[in-house]
Amino acid sequence: MELKNSKFPDSIPRGVYGSMADRKSSAGRGGGRELAELKNSKFPDSIPRGVYGSMADRKSSAGRGGGRELAELKNSKFPDSIPRGVYGSMADRKSSAGRGGGRELAELNIGERIEMMKFAPYFAYAKKCFLGRSAYRFDHLMNIMSTCLQIFIFWGIYRALYGGNTEVDGITLPMVATNFVLSMGLGAVFSVNDYFFPDKIHDGSIATELLRPISVPGRMIAENAGNALFNLIFRFAPALILVVLTIGISAPAGLGMFTVFLLSAMLGYGVLWVISFTVQMAAFWFVNVWSITTIKNVFVNVLSGSMIPLWFMPEWMVGVLRFTPFSSIYFTPVQIYLGQLTWQEAGLKCAVQAVWILLIYLAGDFLWKKGQKKLVVQGG
């Protein structure tokens, strides 16, 4: 009895009753006055876009007294700025431009061109590699121990070779110790993934990489830079502190030379990277590039002065190595660090490093473009 005599609320939200039949049925059970009020009620002055699901609902609502509101909705203008991504396709953007958004479309095109020039994706890849390496703490400890062990082994070998002598041909034992400490330390920092391209070409994932809106060699540089930064902080720095406290190395020739040494070390890493990049391009023509990569690593370790300082090489070999990029990787930075080069010679050596980077990269880029035309990927 109380339910029948109860009155409906003054405003009935749309959707409370499932259909018009329910409304009429409720009106027949004592809600006639409320139904009449519902029919005579006006819609609010402003109708938010999207409240009604389709144009048919809008027209129906206009027929029930909302004509003025529908006219206002039709005459309403779009906002001055349309956020990117509101419309799903270029057709939607053009359609919105036809309704007064032409200026916004031009701004979006300029924004897209600027966005393509940003380096955010490459920083993201570098950050991902850095954080990925930090997940394996036991591996960090083993790498530090491995670097220290190699340095101590070479220290013992050269100490035995020197015997009781303090120098050989003007090369002192501390100079030799500084050479292999810095060379091995930089070698630990400048780790290049020699199988970045071969692995992707072998499993076919290179096709996916080519579809990305970024440079594939640029991604390789970013990932290697992330690994290099991690190795510098968590591998080379702890090993260097331990070696300095136990063995000791020569101090830099000065603050200015040390600054040039840092520049030369980065250029040396660039030389090492472009050599690896060029050798990896052989994967487009050879199924297995392990042997080519191994030969490259042997040349780098021996001819760069990392294992054997170039001071002890025959004169004719040193003359030949001047026309190769290998001495620019490790030996040139070591010479600058020890102050064996004048300012003019140091600047010339850095210029030679930059020229080697440019020449080898041009060769690698030529093979990269040729390889893409030869590439055929089947399956997915």
C-alpha cells in the first residue's frame, strides 16, 4: 500500500527505467502525474557531448522539447586546440579541420616533424640497458674480480720481464702498468655488442627493427652507451680504486692533458664502435660471422697496444700501424694521459681519430644500405 501511494522523485534520471513500457506501467500504478511532469519537463540548457549515444537519441530528445538545445549543439564550435590523439586517424583530423580545425592540423604536422627529431627513444633504450644490467648483482662482482685479476696477471708478467731493472729503453715499469691498467679498464668500459646485427638478421627480427620509426644503428649506439656507462661506474671505477691502492699508476700529465685524454678516450670508443659496426654488416652475406668477429678482436687486442704496449713493437710495425685505426683506440689516449705528446701532437692525434671514425662509418653505412636491399625475411 505504501509503495503504491509513494510518489516518484521530481526528476527521473534517464536509464532508471529500462524502457518506455516500464515508464507507462509505473504511471498506470499511480505515477500519472509524475509521467506528465516528465513529459513537460525541459532538458538542461547545455547538453554535454556524448550524453546521448547516437544522433537518433539527440533528435528524439529534441522532439520531446530539446529542439533549442540540439540547435545550440549543432552551432557549437570546437575548441581552439585539439589534443593529439583525440581523433584516431588522419581522416578524422581532416574532418575536424573542415569544421574549423585547419590551424590545429597544421600545428600537429609541425609537432610531428619536431617529434621525429627528438632523442627520447634513444635515451629510453640506453636507460633500459643500464637498468637491465643492474639487475644482476652477482655478475657485477664477478666482472670486477675478472678485471682486477687480468690486471694483476699482466702486472706479474711485466714485473718478471723487467726483473730488477727500473726501465727498459726509457720505458719505466709504472708507465707499462699505467698502459695496461688504462687499456684494460677502457676495454671493460667500451664493451660493444659484436652480435647485435648478426643475431637479428639470423632470427629475422631485423624486419621488425626496420619498421620502427628510429635508426637501427642509433639504437645500437644507445644500448652500447647504456652498457658503457654502467661498466664505467660499477666495473671500472671499483677496479681502478683497488689497483691504485695496490699497484699504483702514474698520475696524469696535468689537468689540461687529462681533459684531452677524456676526449681522446671517447673518440677511441667511437673508432672501436665503427669497426664493430662495419664487421657486423658481413652478416648480410655470411651465415656465420663468428670467425670474422674473432679475427677482428685479435687485431684490436694486439695492435691497439692493450696486451702489448706499442713501445715494444718493432719500428717497422709501428710505422705500419700508423696507417691503421687500431692504435687510435687505446694507445693514443694512454700517450696523452702520460704526457708523451705535445699539445699540437695531441690535437693532431684526436683529429686522426675523428677521421677514422668518419671513414669507417661511411664504409659501414654503405654496406648497411646494400645489405638492406639484399635482405629477405620469410615467416614471422
